[in-house]
Amino acid sequence: MLVVLLGGGRGTGPETPDKADLETGSAVTVPMARGPLTLEAGYRRGIARVLPSVVQITSRSGKGIIEGSGIVCDALGHIVTNAHVVGDAKRFEVMLATGGVPRTARLVGAHKPGDLAVIRVDDPSGLVPAGFGDSDRLAIGQIVLAMGNPLGLSGSVTDGIVSGLNRTVRFASEGHETATATASGLIQTSAAINPGNSGGALVDLAGQVVGVLVADLVSADTGSVLPGIGFAIPSGTVIRVVRQLVEKGEVTDAYQADLGVAAQTVVDRHGRPSGVGVVRTVSGTGTALRPGNVIVALDDTPVLTAQDLARALAARRPGDSAKVELLNPDGSTTTTTVRLGIARGD
């Protein structure tokens, strides 16, 4: 079994929202290099444009000192990172990849289901906002760069390609042995990602941020990192979530459908996945499902694991109606219709 280990550190609490002016643009197709020096120039151009916008984030919480990365979004001092990097902290220390003195920052808001958060530095002077590209235009095989602060090595850059798109993976917080959540729509990359990279930038050779680094894949058997398999949240998702966190302090439209339950894979007496069991319902969602229900299909799509359920939900929008097939104790099934809600954090 494989799980994903978040490649960085480990929050809610909106502050006064200011409208962010995220610098967005379309990802540019880079012509095929005519030689090694031309390709090297493309690398150096992309690094020069984005690395000054990458920061190192340090926080202190009940889990101790947590380090991760972040990306400057605007001239107001808003920085996007992962929700697991901010954890339950409200105050942070930020260092630019280009050096200088540490800056203090505070939490603006976090969206745990999407593993994204926004913090804001108290002194935004001299910050260089990154440009965000169009992740929908990414192609498998496209060269990308990963920028962050792995293992505290500030301003590190690795390279790779886009290995896959719209991936759905199960992941576990660092230090946990079993998967605790499922993420969908991720970019898979071969660029090396290590602890401390979380919240960093996945960048194309045009110098556009096309994703926020979130995880690397590890073996559940050995706990070792599997080289060449990393993930990032697409820039399109990042832009939508960041704008809501900055303006409202919370995400009211995550573009992610949700059943309003916490659930986990259940197995039969032979140890084989046989459905998704409802552990508890999320208050305020009004779901018709109840703890103890075992989901085996969504709109006639078989659901044997929590990953199957996340993949099926990723293809639907909040507000859609869906038929949920439930397994009864006697082996028969019943079907109920539910209205899908919006994925929210707890």
C-alpha cells in the first residue's frame, strides 16, 4: 500500500480581509530548446522570476517548531502555503529566499480539505509577488521546477516534468502511519520534493507558478520516500481558494463536492476493500447518511475505497444530486438520493 507523506510542516481564524490582486496570467508554451545553453537560459529565467517570491515559514505550536514554504501572492503581503504547514498556529516568522531579516506574519485563513492557507506579513515592503499561470494548459512531459526550502535549505530548486494530471491520492500527515485524507485533481511531478518544500512553488519555464507543492509519495511499508513521485495543487484551484480566504477568511465555494461525512475504507473478512464506511457526519450539512452506513456506489460508479469515493466526488459539483448505494448487513443494498454539499474544513 502506498500513502503520501506531506512534504513539509503541519488553522483557521479570519482577520480583516483586504482584496488581493493576484497576478495571474496564461502559462506560456516554451519553444523547444535549440541547444543546452538555450535550455539552461529557460531554467535561469524561470528561477529568476519566481524564486524572489518564495519564502520560508516557521511557526511554533503544540507540535513544536514547524517549517515549510510559501509563495508571495500580492503586494499587500499575502502568502499562500499549505494548511498543514500553518497547523494550529496564528503567528509566523517569514524569511525571503533572497535573505534579509525575518518578518512576522499572522494567519488570514485556512482551508483544510484543500490543504491551503493564507498568511500575511506585517511588513510587506519589498515583497515580489509571483505570477500565477493557467494549470489547465499543463501537458504531460512539460518541464517544471520545484522551488522551496527542503530541510531548511532556503531557496532550493529542483527540476522534473509533469508526470500526470488530475491525480487522486490518499495522504498522511508527517509522523502518521496511515492515510488520513484524500486529495483530488493534483499535478504529479518528477521534481524532487522533500520535507520543508510544502507550500513551495511548481513553476514552468516561462516563470509562471502552475502549482503549490503539497506532498511526496512514500512507502507505507518502509516509510521511505519514493523518488520521482511528488504532487502539487493546481494554480487554478489555488487562485480560487486564496481569493476567498483573503476576502472572507474562509472558503464558501471550494468547487469540491462533499457528502458531509467523515468516512474510511472498510474490508471484508478476507481483508479486501468492500466499501466506504461512514464514521461520522459533519454538523450543519444536513446529509441523509448516518454513521454505520457503508457506501458501495455513487451514481452507479462502484466505490470500494475512500480513494474511489474521492475520485467520484471530484467529477461532481456542489449542489448536484447523487444516488448513493448502501450495503445492508444482510448483503442487500438500498439507494438514497443526497444533495452534494461543499467541502469545508473542521
